[in-house]
Amino acid sequence: MSAPLEVCVPGDKSLSHRALIFSALATGRSRVRDVLQSADVHSTAGVLRALGVPVPPLTGDFTIDARGARALRAPSTDLDCGNSGTTTRLMAGIAAGCDFRSRFIGDASLSKRPMRRVARPLVAMGARIELESDDGLPMVIEGGALQSIAWSSETASAQIKSAILLAGLVGGVPVEVTEPSRSRDHTERMLRALGARVTIEGTRVRLEPLGALAPLDVRVPADPSSAAFFIALATLVHGAPLRVPNVCLNPTRTGFFDVLRTMGGAVEIEQGPEQGGEPTGTIQASYSQLRAVSVSEAQVPSMIDELPLLACVGARARGTTEIRGAAELRVKESDRIATVVSNLRAIGASADELPDGLVVTGSATPLRGRVITHGDHRIAMAFGVLGALPGNDIQVDDPACVAVSYPGFWDDLARVTRTFAAR
């Protein structure tokens, strides 16, 4: 067998956002390496600059000299979050603890995404928040003195949880968040790595006040969501094994790889060193005869971003794949349930919507047609993988939208596809 093809995907998006934010809240000089160069991360950098943080150009290795949350200043302009829900919701937590007015705006897609879910706990803590539309942006936050809170979230959401933790951090009050199931824990891990007192018991997280946050020194590991596209492709195409090194292997992010193995995928994980409180390692995959799978609500949080990809993989697996408990997909960059199903049908696959998910029946029939992404990067990349399979002919209407999370995706996909074809 030929030597494995290696693909190095960009830094993790969730960790890149948090590396910038915690560097801005720390006291002293933080060093950040391998941050993701994407539109969403640049939105976070821009918002922090508007609050007075000296964030330099996002190169491969840079430092941020900050003086803690109390050094943040009132913005003279609106805080433009672009297409980034993570930027909006995490920075909303920070703004809630600052004694000034902030107005958050975003692009047309972000402006339609729900913000009341993050506003409610922040208002309960004492912030004044006005949503100028029904539930989306623009959003005005009048921050100031906050009170402690023990919040029970109706949904498992790392963004809501992180907003509350950041509000407690900036406001200097203890906060507690309980979720119905475990969501991504990047915020808790990074806080612990910087010396914060974080207690985790099941799905409950508690943060105690602390005087100053220590500076950060982190190399951002590769994004498992970006790696998933190439791992999935390797299981669907005859060719050499494919390896993706230095991937973040946080257990709240690796559900897709677990499910792919359940489908019969030849996926192997080699553990590596811990980086910034996060486990990392190398993922390798090779061609497999995949069979359909059923995904339950309990599995959804650990693979929420990869569900459009799983549906596309299901279009090439034996049997009918069913995804349940994923109503959260309807309020992402697009209604991902409706968008995935309509696009699968448009290219000739058999798929149906469910109120909280979808079903797709696999076949070997060539898939052909045009995909309407609605500007959603995950949709574009998921159908890009299907389009790279031999015999398929799929056009993506807005390939540039992948810049939100993976600007070099199409170049990497073309290189991998050429290499597989040559072998």
C-alpha cells in the first residue's frame, strides 16, 4: 500500500476565537501561534480592536499585550461581527460586564440568527439588552455591575455557556451553568489552563471570581471540523490512506469520527501531546464499505457542525441514515436541515426532512446538479466532498463562502483528489 497522503488543515476555529479573547482579558503578554486565518476569526480580532485591545495582524506567530478586562474601552463604532455567531455571543458576555454601551451588528445571515437565548441570562445578571429586531441583530448591550447567577440552559450550547462564564469573569462574580447535555468545553479548559477556578460536575460548570487572568501561550491545534471533510473523503474513495496531523481531539468535538467508525469507516486515531489544555493527535482514514447509521439527540452536540457532512456521507452508504434531535441545525448559518435535504434531492439523492433532523438513503447512482449554499460554509464543503467522488458532477453556487472557516479548502480538496486519481 502507498504511503499515507498527509493534509494539514488550519487551526481550530473555536480555539482561535478563544485564544484571542482570553489574550485580550489577560494581564501581560500572550503569545498565539497557528491561529485560523478565516473571516470569523478576523471578526473577533476586529471587535477586540474596537474595544481598545492592541491585536496585531493575525500572522502565524504573534503577541498581544493586554491589561485585563478593566482596560477595555467603550467602542466608538458598532461592533461588526460579520458572519460569526461565536464572536457575537462570546463578546456579548464580555460587554455585559463592562460599564459602557456596545452595539453589535452583523451580515444579513448573522442578523437572522437567534440572540435572545444569550440575552436572557445576561439580563438576569443585570445587563440591559435591547434587540432591535425580533430576535436577531442589531443588539445593544448596556453593561455594568453584574450579580451572580445559577443558570439552567434549555439547550446544550457552548456559546451560551461561554457568554455566561465570560460575563462572570469580567464582572467578578461567581456563575454556574447547567445544561441538559454536555456541550463543547473549550472555554472551561482554557480558563483552567490560565489559572481560573472552574468546577465541573456532570453537565454543571461553576466559575469562581479571580483577580487577574494569566497570559496565554498557545499553539492552536488543527480544527477537527475541517479535518472531518478529508477523513470522510478518504473513506469514500479508493486510494491510499490519508492522515491529518495535530488535530484537536477534545471529546466534545470528535463525535463525527466515532459515528464514521460505527458506519464501518477505517478511521484510526493516534494520541499526541496536550496543547492549551486540549488533547491532540493524528487521524488516519482509508477506503471503507460504509453502512447507514442512526444518530440520536445525545450524539448531536459532539458533531453538530459535521451533521451536513454526515448526511452527504449517508448518500453513499448502504441503507438509510437517520439524524434525530438536531433541531439546532435550523438556526445555524442557514436552516441546515432544509438546505441539506433540498440540495441532496437536487443532485439526485433520496432525502427527507424531519422536524428535528433528516433521513437519507444511500445509493451508487451518479449525483449531478447545482447546490445552493445560502452562503453556508459547511454546506459548501460537505457537497464539495460529494462532488469530488468519481462519477459525480456537482457545482456549488458560492464556493467563496468557505472563507468563514477554511479559506484554502478548495485548493486542498483539488490536491487530494488529484493525488487519489493518480494512484
